[in-house]
Amino acid sequence: MAHENSRRDGERPVPPRSSRSLDASPAPKHQTPSERIAEEALAEALRRLCRGGSWQGVTREIAWRAVTGGHRDPRSVEPLAEAAEAMLAPLIDEALWEVEQRVLASREEYLEARPRDEAGALTAARLDAGEEAARLVAEAYDHVLDSLLSLSRRAA
């Protein structure tokens, strides 16, 4: 997924819309290598988070954990799952931008140490992107769970 807004020097791009960050459609042909690497890393981190399930399954898991941890009525799972999805999607969108920035920095750092080794630079960027994506996805999950637990405890 390419960023929908063009970049100006020194200006931070707007992350893509939530619905686009979760689809499995093929990448646009005009996509840069850094965008592709970032998307692949984030998609893999999301697949690991889903553990063979779905995005909705993850949001329901978060909601259920908020219900049990906040001593709420189990019937509140559905509204909490909707809230979890609404909170998690923009965090994942933002993570895409952050992972892409890590890809760019990693590639540049590698090329400073080993000029002309583009293949090595892309490999290093992929590794760093995977680590950054995993960290950001876990951080987003924890943030949403903590937010819902806080709401659940206040409502109980």
C-alpha cells in the first residue's frame, strides 16, 4: 500500500486509511521498495498476532480480556470488540509509517558501512522492519487492552 498523500520535504506523510492496512490486495506497481518491505513486515506481524484467526478474532480476544479483567458482564464483549477495532486500526496504520521509516533508516545505515551492497542493505532493512513491526503490533495490542481494561474497571 502506498501512502495516499504525497510527501513534501520535512513533512510527515499521512498514514493510509485503516481499511487499506488490513486488506490482502496486491501492492500497487508504483510502490517503493521501502513501502513494500514495511507492508510485508507489518502484514507478517499481524498474521502472527492473529495466530491463524482473523482480525475480528483478535479484537474479540481483547474485548474478552477486558471483560474478564474488568469484571464486566460478558454481554459487553461485542461493544468492547467494536471499540477495540476502532482503537487498534489507527494504531496499525501509524505503525506502517513507523516501520517504513525504520526501513529507510536501516538501509541508509547499512549502505554507509557497506556502500554498493544494495542486496545486503535490503536484507538488513527487512530484518529491522520485522522486529519493528512485531514491537509496534504488540505495543498497539497492549495499549488497546489497557485502555479497555481501564474503561471496564471504571464501569464495573
